[in-house]
Amino acid sequence: MADTLAPVVRTTTRLPLLDVLRGAAILGTLMTNVWIFASPGSEWSVLQGGLGSPDPIADPSAANIAETLFRFLADGKFLALLTVLFGVGLAIQYDSAARRGERWPGRYPKRAAFLFVEGTVHFVLVFAWDVLMGYAVTALLVAWLLARSEKVRRVALWTAAGVHLALVALVTLAAVSTADSGPDGPEPAAVELYAQGGYAAQVAFRLENAVALRIEPVFSFGLLVFLFLLGVRLHRSGAFTDTAEGRRIRTRLAAWGLGLGLPLNAAATLGGDDFFVLGRYGAAPLLALGYIGLIGTALDRLWIPATATRALGSVGRTALSCYVAQNLLCMLLCYGIGLGLADRLGGSGPWWVMGLWAGVSLVLAAGSWLWLRRFDRGPLEALQHKALSPRRRSPA
């Protein structure tokens, strides 16, 4: 871990693809999280069976079909995409240290610790289903693996994948084998807390139930390690570069990721709640790779309008700030401490929830674009940079 790295020669030019992908991943995770904010019991409803999707086969109404498609395209896919991109970012930092001839991991453990603190604050004060804490812990392990041999990383990658898939298979088998008594629904006390309770009570609730509310990064740790290392491999293969090889890789990702991911995710969705874990944590990452290829190919062929590219790129350059901001906005809009939309509009159909996502996304895109016209970094990115930059001694 403390080895001095040999200089790396940069041979390719990076596409704006990475910023666009980060922007898509941030707004895509909101496509999933917005349903949590809009549900009775909010954060606690995830563990209480309060987020069940509609059955468009039993009731093929326009609202049910639209909600099912909206959630199908997002659930787990953009979270996996965001995780891959964290691995890419870690590989870029490693290469940057190598070009400067610096020791690795150098200051990176401080960066991971700062990210963990940011995630902890975000978890306590804003949103229980934070991803930053899990990313910080995973990054420490992967940073250590980056200084090991390719063989060690390959073994770690496939071991993590195997352990994770075995766990998903066991949970899915248990769900299928257990008699279905139907979801219990959110607890009345939790519904009352988020609809009418005060902010301090909500913070206390997260702290009291921290173990249960932090179960996702523990359960999916193997997946996180696998996707981080996969991001490293994609970066080193040139998948994000403006080269013929990069375009070839993106085309293959689109073909294989969409070709296999769409039917597998559709099967898991149609299988019902028993296959939720298999879909979100098993099939979704495959479709996320298809999204990388599809978005990359669309940029290569100029299929995406310049305005959309600029908007997504702005969100991507301020990804950390936009991630926290979107959850803060939804909290203020949906909970009783703010406008209380979840309680006021509950049971009125899915259209307002999808409209909420669109509205918050537009605010983030416009806000990040305006911010970057004056500043080089997003507010939280600037805070992180200032906190982690080495201090220079004043001249004697």
C-alpha cells in the first residue's frame, strides 16, 4: 500500500461521458428514492413492505403501466451505475498519483474517512438510505487492492461476485419457499412521524433504528466490491476514451447489457415481490452496464441534444452536492416538516410522484449549471477539496 508508483503515460483523451454518466446516475437514483419519500412511513416503509409496485397485468391502467415502467427502468440500475463510476473515479485517482510518482494510497484514506463522515451526517440529518458510508468503506478495500497485482484483483472481483450471488440466491429461495402472508404495510407510528412529526423526532428515529436502516450496504458489500473493481477494469480497458477501442467497448456493453439485462430484469419484475432481491441486486447491475454502453454510444453518434448533455454533465460535475440536495429537497417537499406532499397527495396515483422527480431534476440541472458558471466545483466538492488539500507552510 505504501509503494511508490511508477509514472503512467496518458495516451488517450477522456470523453465528457464520465460527467454525463454521473449526472444520469444521480438523477436515476432519485427515480427510485422519490418513491420512498412519497410513501407513508417513508424511510421505514422500505423495511415494512410499503413500497410494493402495482400489478399492470391485473390492472393494466395507464397509471399502473407508467409507474411500473418508471420503476423498472430505475430500481437498482442507476445505483449500480453510480457504484461502477465510483470505481472509475478511484482508478483515475490512482493513475494521477502514479503520474506524479506519489506513494499509494497516500492521502486517500483521509478522503475515504471524509466521505464516511459526509455520509454519516447525510444519514442522520437527511436520508436514511445513504450510499456514501458504504462507498467509503468499500473504497478503502479497493484502494488497497489497486496496489496489488492484477491476479489478486481478479480473484477479489470474482470472489466478491460469487459470494454476493450466493447470498442473493439464498434470500430469493427463502422468499419463494416461505408462505406469502402479504405485506404488513408501514407502522402507523412511522406514518405519523413523517407526516406530522418534528424534525428532531425524525433524526432520533434514524439513530434509534440505525442498524436496520444501514442493512443495505452490509448486505450488498460483495456487490459493491465487484462493481468498484469492474469500474477499475473498464477504465483501464479504455471504455471511456474517445478512441476506436473505446467506442467498440461501449457498443458491446450496450448490446450485451441491454440484450441480457432487459429480459432478466423483466422476468424478476413479473415474478413479484419474491424476486425483488434478485432483480435489484442480481439482474439490475447487468442492465446498468447496458446503460453505460447506450449512453456512450448515443454521445458518440450525437443522438443526445447538446442541452441535455450540458445539463447531465453539470449534475455529474457536482454529483456529491446534487445527491445530497435532491434528498434534502424531497424531504422538505414530502415530509410534514415541509409541504407534506406525501400525506396530502397520498393515494392520488403515481403521476405527482413522477412529476416531483422531474421538477427536482430540473432544479438540480439548472442550479448546477448556474453554479458552475461561477465556481469550479460544487459546494460540497469544494468543501471536500479544501478539507483534504495539504496545507502549505507559511514562509519563514
